Amino acid sequence: MLDKSTRIPPLLLQPLVENAIKHGFKNIEYQGTIDISFTKSDNRIIIAVTDNGNGINKNNLSLNNKDDHNSLSIQIIKERLQITNAQNPNFRANIIIKSKQNESSIHKGTSVVIDLSLIKS
């Protein structure tokens, strides 16, 4: 369980939720849903943002990938994490973006998992 002193970088999830609404739910003929979960594991916070929208064209994206995909939301998240890292030198983050297009469910979507170092205030 997360307590009141647990912090995550500000506005980290906003670009992901906005992308799901703006792009993932575009032209779908069913009700879109977004699930956001927070889990504490050792000295880490795992945040999962999953939608049932259109999915993404590339099967796996990551902040560490050096490909030609230029997502503004990913750039915004990178900048926010760099600011947090500058303020907290031991802070580490890993973000994996995965399309669920190849899964057997009727509604595909996108899953984003953010693995952050625990920051206490």
C-alpha cells in the first residue's frame, strides 16, 4: 500500500491518459476504458495504465528505444523524469509501452508499465 509520503513525478500519467482518449479511442464503436493501477514492490512503484482502444502500430515501444518513432507524449514523460532524476540522483525509471494488438481479446488497446524508484518526501 502507498502512504501519503510516497511521491510520483507530477503530471506523469496525464500524457498517457490523454493519448488513450485522443488516439486510442478514435473511431472505435464500443465503450473505451482506461485502467490505472499503483503497486508498491520493495523500493519501487509500479504504475500500469491500460486501455482497450485501437492499440499502437509498433508492437513494443520503450523510452530506451532509439527508433524513428517520435511521440510527443513520450518526450514529455522523458523530460519530467529527467527533472525528477536531477532532483533525486538515486531515482530510476523504466517505461515499457506494449500494444495488445496480437492478443486474442476482442478489444485490443495499449498497456504502459512505469517502474519508478520509490521517492519519500
